[in-house]
Amino acid sequence: MSTAPAEVTPSSESSRDHAGSQPDPATAPEKPPPRWRWIVLAAVLGVVAVAILLSLRSKTRTAADLPPSVPETPDRVLRLKGTTEAVQARAILAPLLAGQQIGTLTIVHLTRAGTRVKQGDLLVEFDRQAQMRDILDKQAEYEKLVDQVSGEQAKENAARAKDETELKTAEDNLRKTELEVQKAEIVSRIDAEKNQENLDEAKATYDQLRQTFALKRQAAQAGIRSLEIQRDRGQQTMLHAQANSDQMRIRSPIDGVVVLNTIWKQGTLGEVQEGDQVRPGVPFMQVVNPANMQVRVHANQQDFPALEAGQTVKVRLDAYPEMVFPGKIDQIAPIGEGGDFSNKLRTFVVIVAIRGDDPKLMPDLSAAVDVDTSKPKAASGASAGTPEVPRTGSGS
């Protein structure tokens, strides 16, 4: 039994094309781009156009419209290192006693470092028991010699009175015998010769007593003068002992602040204390005036040409970084000093005056001096007269 083929209709054929076939890319039409891409493209073109217009306007500006060019000068601060010192200071030395050989002196009273003192205030006192004993001994010797001089003077006065009496008696006897001789015309020859002999004897006695009187006075005055010389020497010795005792108490020569030096004492380095022993002549203390301080620095030969007297500086203390003092270069040594390693490397001493004071600003402190070498020297020197208020820490 045979079946008839199915009849294909156009509608069924078109449905198969839609169901099983894919469109050809070559023949398919392109989809238009989204709208936001056009917006982005327009914005980019607008920015480019504005940039081109601004560049064209800047090119059309003349040189007169431009601001004047200011040369840029880089700040160059030269830092120098040095040590603070006082312009007005007095060294205090352990006393050198006259006529005494003393190895060490013991401190029994000492003013603390940093104490403000006035002229005449007691700074230090050394043990002076030996000097007081010496004063008493020398005073006893002096008083003994004074008594001896007085005793010898009294003896001489008594002897002088006795000799004057004898001389007066001899003079009276001489005058009496002279009268007896004048009676030669009225007395016998024998009596006249006897009277003449008495006259010669009285005259010889008087002359002898007068010469002896002068020699006794000279001898007595020589003995008394010798005792007076010993007395005066004893007095000078007593005064020297008194002066040595007074030197054991040292008073401040000026108004200022007490600073204790670091010295070699009892096998170590350090500041003296009460009870320590110091050799005579050692400068163990100084009194400084903190109102006038300076810094001594050494500039090498490379930095020296950039320095000039009158330049303003800033001084910083290494021990107190928060403290800054204004100052200026006061002196510059014209001749350099040889270095430690080679004489060809020269250094120049520069003195920097500090303006302002502070209780912490003391001698022998390491300091840094900043010099602004970018400024012209003339301008720097002109501005040196303008004071700057120092910035100090809490202790100022």
C-alpha cells in the first residue's frame, strides 16, 4: 500500500526557514551606536577646543604683561661650633700664703654653683686653724719685744738721769775750783798751786764724764734700736700671719654668678666640694657676669670668606635645644691658626656676641652658631642693630 507524498505549502517552508536557518552577517544590517558614546565624544572635543584656545591666548601676551622674574636664592646656613664664655669674669684661686709652705688647703665653706653674689660676699673659706695659731705665736713674740723695748728705754732713762747728775756735779766742782784759782793774789803760793791742781783735776773729770755720757747714750740707743727692729719685724710677721688668715676667706670681687671649674683633685676630675683639699694657686672657681656673654668659635679656611663682622647670627645651646639667642659676629681673627693634623689647614677664631641673658646661659657650654650666608653682607650688617627677642625655655 503506497502513501502519497506530503504536499509542501509556502507557509510551512517559511516556518522552517525561521526555525532552522541563521542570518548572514555579511548581508545583515549594522545596529546604530548608543547615545552615551556620542555625549562622551562631544565632551572630549569640547575640552580639547578650550585647551587650544587658552594656549593661543597665552602666546599672544606680550613680555610686559608677564610678572618680573625673581631669581631664587637658596638659603645657605653656615653652622659653626664653639664654646660660651663670659666677657666679664674673675678667676678665684686657692690662696698662696706668704712665708708658709703648705701642700693643700681644706675647704670648710663653699658657695654653691649658680648662686648670684654681690661684690664682697663670702665665696669660700678654708681651714685656718694653723694660721690662727701662727697669729697667736707671732703676737706673743711681738708683745714680748714691745716689753723689752719699754724696759730698755726705762733703764736708759734712769742711767741718763744718773749720768746727768754726776756730770752736773763735776761741772759745779770745776766752776768752784776756777773761783779758787782766781784767789791766787791773796793766798800763799802753796795754796795757789794746790788750787791749780784741783782745777786741772776737776776739768779732766768733767771732760771725761762728758765723753763717757755721750758714749753711754750712743750704746744705749743702739741697744734700744736693735730691740725696736726686732719688734718691728715681729709686728710685720704678725701682720703677715693675719693677712694669711684673711686670705683663707675669699670674697667676690664683682657682682655675678658662681661657676665651679673642673679640676684635678684627689686623683679624679671634678668640681670641688666642702671638705675637699685644693693645692694653693689652683683656679677652682670663677665669678662671671651672665649679662654679657659671647661664643668663641673656630672657622675653617673654606667658611672664613663667607664671614664678616656685624653679621647677625642665631646661637643655640647643645644642652638646651629649645633656647635660641640672637647675636652678631663681633670679632674675626685676621691671622689663622694651624690645625691639629696639618699647618696647611688653617682655622680662624671668631667671637660672637650674644644678646639677652638667661640663668642657664653659663660659660663652657657647647653652642652652635648659625650664620645665614645667603643674605648680602651689607644688608646683614645693617640689620645687626635690630635686636631680636630670644626664645628661651621654661627656665628663662
